[in-house]
Amino acid sequence: MGVIGGNLGYHILRRLAPGGVGAAFNGDGCANGSKLERVFGPLVWDHTAGKTVIDLGCGAGKEAVQLAVRGAERVIGIDIREHVLNAARDLAQRHSVSDRCHFTTHTSERGDALVCLDAFEHFADPGGMLTRIAELLRPGGRAFVAFGPPWLHPYGGHLFSVFPWAHLLFTERALIRWRSDFKSDGASRFDEVEGGLNQMTVSRFEALIRSGPMRIASFETIPIRRLEHLSNSLTRELLTSLVKCTLVNDESTDSGAGAETKR
């Protein structure tokens, strides 16, 4: 993907963003409101209060700490990056919930509920991660999964989106070369940058969860607010800002087995 490459693409990117200015989507701090509640509504706390909750791809721990503050009995935050786990531990200590929050790179413990925010566009093996989510949930457990922006969104390239759809216009090689001017991790592909970018689209994600091990309780795509009037089945990939779904462990005896899909 991408049509502008080589020295031309590299030098255009250097001129447009010499210091690596790209899109940023991550929140910070516990005082900025709850993304979990904004995305899934206040009933999300009913599914997590008094329970063991897994926060998969917990990052610096904002949602994990909020879950504990809002009544979760135990929260296990999982991330592969040790430096963000250390930040999460510090955040839990500052909010006096260290006794209920555990941050690690791996767990064999199963939870009653699982949350996964802004991570599915980063997983190297998203299909395998859906299987892992099922393994982390007890029978009847629910997974609240949301990510965005997806790859074909104007800023779906995250750092590489120096302007709308730049990550689609320029070749991967030109973008990586530009990135190497201010990042020294040696990444040579999108999936090798810190956190990884797996180029997740809406349709690919929907296909993965429909063929995965869990039932779909709900699936919804949220369009870019200012372009909502242009959103339809033909523009869904380009104009979806957020994808969210609720999945239920396939061992569940929950009577609400019907899937609800909104697009």
C-alpha cells in the first residue's frame, strides 16, 4: 500500500514533519473521565463491581485503576512493556488501590470480566489474542473490546498519519525511513514499531470475532462525529472512528445469546 516512496516520499515527509509530529489518541490521568464509561455506558460498572477483571493491554493503568476505584474486587493489568507496567503500579499507588491492582506481562488467572481498549490495532496475532481472551474468562464472562481509529481512518496510521491518510499515500518503506530520523529502535516495518501496528480494518476485525471462540453480544462502529452524515456501508471503513463490541465466553449459560449488530 502507498504510492509515494523512495527519496521523494522520504523528503516530502521530512519537510512536512521533521520532528515526527503525528496523530495522538491516548488519554492520560484518572481525572479526565472514564473512556470505559464513555464507550460502553455506565452499566459497564455493574459487570465489573465486586469481580475479578482483566485489563488486557493495560498500558499505563488508567482503566485498571478506574476499575478498582469503581468497585472491582481485583484487577489484573497485562501488557508486554515493562516500563508502562511500572507507570501503572505508580498510578495505582497514588490512588490507593495497589492492594487490588496487579500488573504483569502474563497471568494464568481467569477473570469474571475483561476489558481491552485501544489495543487490537497493535496485537501481532489478533486472532490468537481472541482465543487468549476466551482462556482468560470464566464461563459466562464478558469481554468489553474497543479500539480506534482503525487502519483506513484518516489518522489510522497513528504516528505515521502526518496528515489525513498519509499512511496510505506514502509507502511503508518511506514512512519507516522518515521515522528512523527520530526513533532509534531499528524498526523496519509497521508491526515492529513500539506497540506495533497490524493495519487492522473494521471488516478484518469483524471477521476475526465472528470466526472466534466467543459469542458476539453486541458490535457497533462509531463514525467520525463531524462526518456522521456521510457514514454508510460504503464509507464505513474510511469514516469509522471507533469499533466496539461485547463478547461472551462460549461456555456461557447467559440467556442473552442473540447477537446485536449496529453499523
